[in-house]
Amino acid sequence: MASFPASIRALLFHCFCLFALVLPVTAERKLETDSLNACQANSGFTASLFNLRYIPGDNSIHVNISAVSTIEANVKFDVAISAYGYEFYSLILDPCEFDLPGFCPMVSGNLDDPFTINNISPETASLVPGIAYTFPDIDAKVRVYINATSGPMSGQSVACLEATVSNGQTVDLIGVKWASAIVAGLALASSALLSGLGHSNAASHVAATALALTSYFQSQAIVGLVGIPLPPVVQSWTQDFQWSLGIVNVGFLQNIFTWYQRSTGGTAARIIDTLATVSVQVQKRSEPIAAPAMSLFNRAEAIMPRSLPSHVSSLAKRGNVKTDYGSYIVYGIQRVAFRAGIETTNLFLTGIVSFYVVMVFAAIIVALFKGACELAARARWMKGDTFLEFRNGWLTVLKGILFRITLIGYAPVTILCLWEFTQRDSAAEVVLAVFFLIYVNFGLGWASYKLIRIAHRSVSLHRNPAYILFSDPQTLNKWGFLYIQFRASAYYFIVPVLGYTILKAFFIALAQNAGNVQAVALLLIEAAALIAAAVLRPWMDKKINSFNIAICAVNFINAIFLLIFTKVFDQPDIVTGVIGVVLWILNAATTLILLLVLIISTAIVFFTDNPDGRYKFMGDDRTSFMKSQSQLSPNGELDALAVTARGDKMGGYGSGYDDNESLKPPSFGQAPHSRPQSMSRAMPSVGTASSSSTVQNDRARLSAEQHNFLPNNSEMRQTGSSSIHSVSRTQNASPWQRGAGYEP
């Protein structure tokens, strides 16, 4: 094999090194919270907005609050500070010592004036450990009991408030998102480039690894979609991979989606637009944090019916939980939308449109590459036979790419369509959900059905499923995305893969309010997937099997962790917090290892003179059955002879094996291993250029060797060259044009 040009090597090397540029950005030291949640029944103090920020640099606390109080008494604050469920500090504060307006004494009414507490004492500031400012996604909270010191409730708790603390450090980084997306995209593009250059063995290995890694990214993103309370670090880590589900925030598209929803009779959510006036609580614990405030608000509203902003009731039409005092709680799929800065009512269209935008860009890139290749060939900037098969059959390549994108988008499209049935954002969006759900499931289901029937046909005729699956270019290029990553005898494994995906989609989309059900279902599904992968080992070779089994094992461990997060074991909060950190470390390490494996293996392929030689040829004989002009001879003579020896029709298997006619018994009425009639029809051309004895000898050799991919070519050339050229003229110059397309 010829080595790759130095320019291509340098370009790929720099592209694959982009991930190394992802470095964390140091932010200012701060502690902040953006919501104040009620934590006891009949709490006398509730807040629809609460923003607090402590900045050690200027030694001050800035507070912006919009709250309702029904307390009329002198009070003291009993403050408890905890991290990862472990309470490590508590103190009693008298609000009169800080001159807090409205708190000394507390009075009934609205509190909606921002204020600042300056000159924090060094002793108080020293209570905060240094790690609290630097550890990413710290799981810390402050719980305050307001205890009355006068009046009829003296000595009792009249309110309980809880605030989750953040330091601004997070593992939800734009660099991680771009790096993972670029590496996966470049690997898929590299497999296409290798295939175009004729290195089919290397291309299939790179593609199989890239697809497995992309599916792992989607599995991590799906963890973030569950309706289970997740620790902050788990929420942030899974948010890094939501791009793999098509959840990408593009401003002008969000405006279009909002317009479309309103114009089709829907009511758009306004969560993102109202963050300046209303708090949004991102659920992290399994305790029902909204319920304690319900009865209180009824009493407060009777006293002050105009105390809340007029727009609070229309904040979000499809909220998971909205408290009566105005704050809004998100979890599950809507939690992911909120963290991505997407209105919950736009999430469905965001995911659907993202994948079809990718399809459009893929079509444009392939078309531009086709044009660039033709221009380079005419200008003699590259050899005339470079990318020859791609240039002759680029439409087939494009259709294969679009099919593969459909397979990659199967999980998110199914999840979002099913979820839309529970949201019903507008009538038109429900119709779109029905259409896309039927489209992807019917399309992939029909493709799987055709694959199985073709494989059965190959077994019945040739005792080997690989024969037709890999020798027929139409079958390979149209349905190969379903089975090329598996060994030939495991062609059927795409069916369990699709079943695994749709089962997960059903529980993720339709059980958002049943976290325990989701956790148990995912545990069983991932356990079945791990057992099937470890026992059947269906992928093409040992390395790809190990790669995928490792992914299944990590997914199974993640499912166990999700069950723990539901608190069905009634474990202490510190156990939940530690498990969240362990999940992050485990998945971060696995992601890094898998990325490095993919990057290094792909880079080595491009920097070696014989990419195919780096991988062992599969034991299912697929390489022997693949027909490629570039790997046989430049003028196609050997390929034409192989066509005759196999008894293919004059248009290749594409005219027979890819339609219903091909799945019927053969019409020539002979056993599978007898000489096909097409061979007999080709023989008269031999008689015009050779003697009768030569024709008989040639027929005998063809009959004896008709099941081999390459017959004894040297003898054939000597005794039947005229026959070879005659058959060659009946074939097209490229296997892409011999039934490789998608013509009806």
C-alpha cells in the first residue's frame, strides 16, 4: 500500500491534538446559591427568588431576595453547614447583630429588597476551608432553622430554609464537549477516508471503535436524563455529553422553535427568561422539597393575595414541579434542558433538528469533497485513480453516511419523541413526534429484516452468511452499517442492539416521575447487555469485543449507582455524595482511556505504509468475499472473472439480492453448487476467439472454481483471455455502479 502524503498526516495529527488544548479556566474565588427551598411543613418564610454570593476578595455578602413572611416575632437562626451529606459546622446567629432589615424583629409581609453584608469578620471567613473554593461541583448546603424567641411560638421552629452552595467550579466544560465531539467526528471521517483509499479492513476497525465510543457518550448523557435525584458532579459530567443526543443550544434556532410552537397553538415555557425574578431549584436529593411549603402558601396568599409576581403562574406550562409560592423545580429531562439554557418546551425540536442539520452538513461536505477530488484529478494535483471508487459512486457513499447518522440518532430521536407524547407542547409537535418515531423505527426495523433474510439466503446457497453480505456491493453499501462491526455469524446482533435501545428509551421517556422504576429497569437492561456482550462476543475481533465489553461493564456500574441515588437502601447522605464522586471519576477515567485508544490507533493507521496490515483479517472470510477493483486490478479483469465464477447476474447481486425477487428460490432449478446458467450464456463469446477444446477447458475450470473469490487467474488468462475481456465489457468500470447504489 502507498503511504499517505505528508500534508494529510500533518493535518490529521494537528486535528487529533485539539483535545490537548482543553484546559480548565481559573475563576474567582466565591461561594453562591441561587435558590432557597422550604424544608419543613408549615414553614412561615418562603422565597420565590434568592440569590446570595460571598466573595472573599471584597469581604462581603450580596443578597437579592423576593420572599413572603408570615412570622411576627423575634427570632434566631440555627445554621447547619454540610458537605456531601456530612454536617461539619453549626452555629446560632442573631439577626439583630447584623442589622438585617425585616428580620429584627421579623414581620409579616414581602421582603424584596436586595442588601449587602459588609465587613465579614476574619474568624467567620476562616470557617470556610480552601478546598470549598476549588473542588468542582461541590455538594454543599446550608440549612437554616428560624426559631422564635418571643410570642406564642417561642422556642419552636417557625420556618426552615435550605440553600445549595456552589463555588463556580464545574466539570461541565465547553472544552470537554468540543474535544469529545471533534475526536468522535474525526474518527468517523477517518474511517470514510480510509475506505475511499481502499483500506477497507482498517476503515471497518476505526469505524467500529468510533461508533462504540459515540454510543458510550450517549449512555453517559442518558444517565443525566433520568428522573432520579443526582449529585451535582454527576449532573455536570453527564451534561458534557448531551451534544451526542442533539441537545445543543443555538440562539437563533431557539427563537425559531419558540415561534413555531406558539404559531401551532402551544404555550412556550419562560423559565430561562424569568431567572432574574424567580428561582429554579435543580433537584439533587430524593426528599420532596416542594411539598412542605404548599399549606403555608395558602395561608400566606389569604393574607397577601398580590404578593407574588403576576407572571409566576405562567412560568412554565409543562413544569415537573412548581411550588405554590412561585419557585420552580426541574429534574430529569427538563433538568438537562434547563442546564443547557434551553426552554423545556423547545427541547424536543432541538434534539430532532440537530440530527437532521448534521445530515445536511454531511451531504454538503461529501458533495464538496467530490467536487474537490474531480478538480484535483483534472488539474493533476493527485493521481487519477485516487478515490476513484468514491468519485464513481459518491451518491452511494452519501446515502450510506445518512443511514449511519440515522442509526446514531436512533436513541435520542426515540427518547425525545416518546417524551413529547407526555408533554404535548403543541399539536404540530406531537404529529412530528409520531412521524419521526415511525420513520426511524420502521426504517431500521425493515433494514434489519432485510439483513436477516439476505443472510439466510447466503447460508442456504453458500453455507456462509458472509458470502452475500460482503461480496455483493449493493448489500454491503446499503445495509453494511447494520452488521459490518460484527463478525459475519453474528449479523443478527443488530436486532438485540435496537431492542436494548428502545427499551431504555421507553423507561427514560415515560417514567420520569418514577425514579425507582427507572433505576431497577436500567439495572436489568444493562445487566442483560453486559451478559450478552461477554458471552456472545459478537464484534469483529478481540480488541473491538474488549472495547465494547468494557463500555457495557461501566454502563452496568452506572446503573447500580443510579439505584443507590434513589435511596432505596436508606443509606446516609455522605454515602450518596461519595458515590457521586466515584461515578464521575470512573466515567472520566474510562472516557479518557477510550479516547486515547481511539486517537492512538487511528493515528497509527494514518502513519503506517500498510493500514490494512496493522489489523488481522477477520476469520469470517469477509475480506475474501469483498469485491474491490482497486485491490484486484486496475482494469477490472480479475473482478469480472470472479463475477463469472460466482455466477453473478450481469448487474451484480444488486439486481437480485436486494429485492424480494432475490429472496425467492433460484429460477435456474439447479443446486447451489452447480454451474449457473449465466455462465453458460457467457460461453459463446469464448468460441469466437478460441478453439472448441479451449472453451471446454475454460468451462471446466470455471465450474471447479466457481465458489472461490479469485480463481486460478494465471491459467485463466492463458487459456481464456478472450472470454475474460468479453465478460469484462459487460460490466461497469466500478463496483459502485454494479448494483452498489440504491436504485429502486
